[in-house]
Amino acid sequence: MRVLLGVDGSQESDRAASLVANLAWPVGSTIDVLTAHPGSADRLENVGMVPSTDLARERENAVEVAAQGIADDAARRFAAQDLTVETRVVRDRASKAILDEAARFEVDLIVLGNRGHGAIESAVLGSTCLEVVDQSHRPVLIARRDRMDRILVGEDGSKCAAEGVELLRRWSVFHGGRVRVLSVGDDDARWNPWLRRATRQESASAAAVQADAARGALAQATASTLRGAGMQAEALVQDGSPAHRLIEAAADWDADLIVVGSRGQGGLERLIVGSVARAVIYHALCSVLIVPQPQASPGDDRE
């Protein structure tokens, strides 16, 4: 595997580095530690100051040294002999640098801190996380904890949800934790039965029971698939808003990670993460792994 870890010297990026260091990556994996900065001259020009050439060079060197120090400090955490660790400093906006480097090295996973206010002004901020998630066609892990012992995965039968489940099944780095598969019904036909005639109530109730059974079977099948990969997995079914139920279930179980597929919208430049994934990113107390929908191949949209 190849993992891109964005760091900025903040506590949040430090937590992300700790999470990456605590996981059992496959032998031969590569960890790319990236620090990005816009350059000191750029920052001064943005506030209307034009430094002299010598001053600009001195400030630029200082920023480069600080950025490299941040990357090196994070890299020291990965002392395992079976890992390859590379550091790089890029002069660019954090989100653009992360996306460009991820594409350049065809990484499997991007890992970021939740938000940062570190020494480098191009810190991995919350807005940067959202921009990376919106535009990335690769899974993005937003780290809020330094472990992944309890994993909650959302399952709704969609292609993007299946992509998240498949990622859990294939990537051994997740196999040491316990998994709960949560299937949520967004529409409950029984929500206002007293407004319906008796026959409609019966029909609605039958449909609701059938929908509950289908969701239960889906969750059980997914849990069985994960157990087949050697994971401890169980199924859970609930009614209500998918985002709310995922967030609540994660809090009640003290989950370390929520895995959610994203139904992206938009064209080539922006994926625009789906509403459920965005709500989970904003409100979950634990780490969140966003698995984007697979990129469409030519002809996929044909009837």
C-alpha cells in the first residue's frame, strides 16, 4: 500500500501521524509524509508587503527548514523496517499539494488531521480536509483518534457503500478491529398511520416490515462477508436519518472509525461529497474514512 500523510505541526496532524504509526501496514508499504506551505513571500505580498530579495530569501529558507522539520518529526514515528518512509515539502496550497501528490504517486489512501493551526500557515485546516474529500477520487481518512479498534460501516446497498465494504475486506490494516455493519432505513412508512385508512395502514405496515427484513438481510450478508475475511463483524439495523443514526451509533458504541461511501456529484473537477458523508465528517467524534464512488468509465452512463 501507499499512504499519503499530510502534516502541519498541529496537534491534529500529530494525532493523524500517531494513527498511521499505530496501524499494522502490509509489509513493503510506503508512507509519504507531506508538508505544504505557500512561501513566506507569498504571505507578505498578500498583505501588501514586498520584501527585499535578501529578506525574502532568508524568510523562504526559514519556512523551508521549519516545514522539513515537521515532516521529519512525523517520519521518525515510522521506524518499522518493513516500511518505506519518504518526506517531501511542497510550496503550494495544502489541499492542492495533497491532491497533486496523491495523483502523482497513485496513493491508495490519504490521511489528514481533522483541522490544524500549526506552525506552517498552510495547515491542514477543516476547510482543506473538505476540499480534499470533495475532489479526491481516492479514500480519505480524517483522523480524530490514534486507533481503529471499533469500526462502524454504513451499508445501504449502494455501489459506494459496497466500495467501502470491499476496502475493509481487502485491506488487512483494518482486520484487527471489531466491525459493526449498520443499515438504516431513511423512510419509515409507519410514521403517521392515523392519517391513513385501515387498508392503507396495513399496506404501509407490510411494506415497512418487508423493508426492515431486506435491510436486516443486507446487513447480515455484509457482516458475513467481512467475517469471511477474518474480521469480527456483527449487523445492526435502525430506522431514521442515515447520517444521524451513524453518528449516534458511533457515539453509543464509542467507535474509533466510521466508514461511509460517498455518492459524489459533479464533473471532472469536483466530486462534491454526498450529504450523508458530509454530515458525518462534520459531526462525528471519531475518525471518518470517506470512500468515494468508483470513477465512471466511458459508456457507463448508457441506458
